[in-house]
Amino acid sequence: HSRSGTIARMQSAHNLMAKNPPVTSNLDWETFLKIANPGADDIIYVDPPYNTKHAAPYPNINHDALLQFLNKTPATVILSGFNSPLYDEQLKSSRWNKLEKERVITRNKKKPRKTEALWIKS
């Protein structure tokens, strides 16, 4: 992409957000999305707590229920996380695209690299 094209896309995104400011929340996903009631013109970005032993501050969320909701909502969805067989199975329809990037998550060189993923539904 050219620099002028990138600037034009950023200006377009800025103008869109100025008309429709983003809403953020620290509520649990079920409560927030029931209140927000997203429609076809909305974009939902979801970065759920990872289901690991180190996610102590967060209660385990019901990933099945979350994925069912995201499949049903008419909104555009961007979901981030690590590769997951559960997510891959439930998000395999043609409405979803997946982007992957391998990353070193920690400075500990002995740790294996992990693949982060974005699942995008439009």
C-alpha cells in the first residue's frame, strides 16, 4: 500500500469512529452484548481470557456459548486468541476467515513459539 493510501484509509476510519464512537467495557461478554444488542452495522472485537492455568484473575468463560453467540450475531466480528481446535471447529463456516502469526510470547527462550490467530467474520 502507498503512504497516501494508508493515510486516506486511516482518515476514513477516523471519520467513521467520530460518527460512531467505539464502546468499550470490562463487563463480562454476555452482559455487555445483551445490553449492546449489536446489529449488522456494528463491529465486535473480542479478546477473551485464554483458557490457561495462568488466567487466574478471570473466571473460566463458556467458550462454547461465546462462539455460538458470535456465529449468530449479524455484526462483523474480530476474535483474537491462540490457535484452538474448539474455535477452528466452531468457526469453520465460509463467513469466517482466519489469519495466523507465529510469535514468541515470553522472553524465556526455552518456551516454544505459539501461533496467535485472528478469526474474522464479515
